[in-house]
Amino acid sequence: MFKNILRIAVAIIFILSGFVKAVDLVGFSFKMEEYFSPSVFNLPFLEKFALAFSVIVVVLELFLGFMLLLKLKLRAAITSLIVLCIFFGFLTFYSAYFNVVTDCGCFGDAIKFTPWESFAKDMVLLAALIALFIMYKDEFKPENLYGEERQKNNTAKSLVFGIFIGIMIFVMARGILSEPIIDFRDYKVGTDLKAEKLKIQKDPAEYKTFYSLKNTKTGEVIKVNQDDFVKETKYWEDGTPWKTEEGKNETKLVKEGYKSEIAKFKIEDPTGQDLTDQILAAPRAVLIFSYAPKAASPELLTQIETKASKEKNAVIYGISTDQNTFKKLKNMMMDGTAIKTIARSNPFVLILENGKITGKITGKDYVD
């Protein structure tokens, strides 16, 4: 009884993890690009294959998880999942220990984990899979393997598995070619960007600086937060034995505040003037984004600009990381990573009405 409950629980976790990434494969590929970047594994030549790697990882999670759920090829499914868990464990440990990727994307944008939480999750799953391997080892024997599958109508299981594969292929293709079928991001249609920014302003994250002080007389070293440092004159008055250790001060988050990716929504003109509030206050705004201008189709950009230019009574801007991207529209600037949290295609069209998102359209769909 327990082993069946454990098997189903582990299978569902892998299926859910794979599903939330499957609906937004492009978003997951951005996370893979982070791992390949020079600041992490320094494998930039693999960045162009990030989407392909993302598909492989998601397919393995989904299909192996569903095989475990149905008890199809049980030994192969559990063994493969153990290998997958070890791989994920290495990535999350590396991210946590070196603090290089702050969100592994294990559950896409649906559930956020810190690197250490992700590593702990992987270790728990690994332990559960090893336990399942031990508990089900008798069913791996040749005399049990085929007889059991015949008794449980393997044809019906294969049919269910085939239907599952078909649904997942549709979900993944939709996420790659268009917008995700389910949007877990902060920038989903219906989101009021003005209201979100107000929440961020009312409940900001708070940081404090902790000074590393060394007593020149006793050699004692202590950490003192900025408030106590200012209050206690003994730390800074004339003749104090306490001296600040250069390069050892730390800034720490002491209050989380309201978290939203919309905090990064900041649009500037090429001179650095912030036009965000003006855009959010407009009755209608049509914003064309490109996170990688050099990789975008010039022909498609021209078509989008031509169509957008016909919009009446709307604020229309082209927003990218290069001030020379758009030829017919006013060029605005935004951080490339911030654009990727909004756009899943390059280029991409976002439509706002009084600061509320009313439309999200891939560049190709916009001109069709």
C-alpha cells in the first residue's frame, strides 16, 4: 500500500514539474541559457541549443513520470528518473553553492524555489526513487515482469500513454509557436501593471548593511547592522579601537516585501528618461518588444511597425536593447532579461489599456 502511494506521489510531482515547463518551453529555455552563460558553466556555444535541451528535459520528466504512474516499464522508468534526479541535483547544488542561478525554474513560473530549496527537493525525490527501486525490485524479475503486464491489460495502458503523449505534444507546440496555453507569469492578460507597481511601492523589500568591525586592542571581530552602528558611538567615536574591515561588509535582505517581476517593468528613451508612468497612464498603448534585435527578422519587424503605425489614439513604441532597432517607431530601451519575462517571441506585441494588459501576441500572429 505505502509503495503505491509513494510511487503515485513521486510520479505526480514529476508530471506537474514537466507540465508547468511544457506550457512555456521558451521561458524554460531562457533558464537553460542562464546555465550555459559564461557566469555559470561558461558554455555559450550551447545557448543556441537551449530550446532543444529544454524539450528533451521536459519530455523526460513528463513521459517517465507518466510511465511511473502507470507502472509501464517500471524498472527503466525508476532508473531513468534516478539519473535525472542526480542531474537536477548537481545543477541545483551548483546554483545554490555558487549563488549563480537564483531560480532553477523547476516548476516554471508557477512555483518559485530558492536554489537550496530546489536542491532539497531533488534530494528528497532521489531518496524516494531509490526507496521505490528497492520496494519494487521483485517485480523486475523476468518471471514477474511480463506476466504482470499481461494481467493488467498493457494495451489499455499503452493507449492512455499515447493519448497523454498527444496532449503534451499539443501543449508544447502551442507554447513554442504561440503564447503558453496557461500563463503562470506575472504578466498574464488582465494584470493591472499600475496596481502592481503601487503594491511594490507600498511594500518594498528592505536591505540592511552589516559592518565587519575588528577591535584593534583585543583582536575581536563582530558584525554590526547599520542601525546599531549609528546608535552606538563606541563604534565610530574618536579614538575607538573598533575599525571597519575593508571588503567584508555585507548587505542582506531583512524584509522580503511584495515580489513581482513587474518591478523590472521600466521603459526609458535613449537618453535615459523614464517613460513608464506615461505609458501606463495612456488609454491605449501598443508596445513592440524585441529581446534580441539582431536575431529578429527585419521583414517581420517592418510588417509589425507598419501595422502598429495605423493604430489610432494609441501610444506606440518599439522597445528593445538597441536604440536603432525600429525604423518607423520611436525606439525605447529596456533590459533584455526584463523583456524576456514579458515576451516569449522575438518580436512580441503587448497591448495595454490604462495600464492593464489586454493583449499579448507573437509578432507573427500580430501581422497575420
